[in-house]
Amino acid sequence: MYDNMLDSAIEWLIVIVVILVLFGSAKKVPELARNVGRATGEFKRGQMEIEQELRKAMNSNNTAQTASQGVDYISVAKTMGIETEGKSIDELKAEIQEKLKNAQ
């Protein structure tokens, strides 16, 4: 048991010496650790943002419908002030066309 602890302590000592040799002094080690912590935090934030975007895309019921047609008629209709609840894409197309005709 003591042999394992001694081996572990020696390994840690070697790691610390290598870090000090590579980075010059003991003053730079905390700075390095801080930068690694910041980078890890940024990575995790970016990962969470990507996961949120993927969830939004997957939860959208109408994304698959409109993507295959090339035009997001739901967004267009909402932008034009047309109610989209319970309407099919064909109904939305007709209302968009009607509103465009009346606007001219």
C-alpha cells in the first residue's frame, strides 16, 4: 500500500517538474491553469448553445414540412400578420397570395 502511495507521489513530482520546465516558472503555472479553466468554460458554453439550437430545430413540428418545399411559409405568414394555427401549407399559400394581391 505504501509502495503505491510512494509511486503516486513520485509520478506527481515528475509531472510538476516537467510542467515547470516547459512553462518556465511557478508563476506561469497558475496562469496556465486559469486559461485552461476559461477555455473549458467557453467550450461547455458553446456546446450548450449548439445543443439548444438542435433541440429547437428538432422540436419544431413544421420544419420538416417546409424544408422539403424550400420556403418557410409559416414564417412568411407570421411576418405578414396571418394567423397560422391549424392551417395547412396550402391554406397559408392561398392567404399569402391573397394578401399580396390586395397590397398591390
